[in-house]
Amino acid sequence: MDRLSSFVTECQHEFQRINWPTAAETARMTVVVIALSLGIAAFLGAADFGLLYGLNNYIL
């Protein structure tokens, strides 16, 4: 039981040392992640459409 309480105490100390992002940083990074996800999805969708179009109209 002593090891468990020591572990919990050490975890609490480590959590206090974490440099948590501010709300503004979190919001900005969330927008970046969403924008990149949409950009990659659009690129992959366009590539898929183009490849299917090419296969259906020129090869088959």
C-alpha cells in the first residue's frame, strides 16, 4: 500500500510540472488540425475521383 500512495504522490507532482497550453493555444491548434484534416480529405477525394474517372474512361 505504501508503494501505491508513493506512486499517486509522484503522479501529482509530475502533473504540476506539466506546461499546459492556454485556451488560445488550444483553440488555434484545434483550428490547424481541422484545416489540415479537411485539406488532406479534399486532396484524397480529388485524387480518388481523378483515378476512378481515368480508369473508367480511358482504360476500361
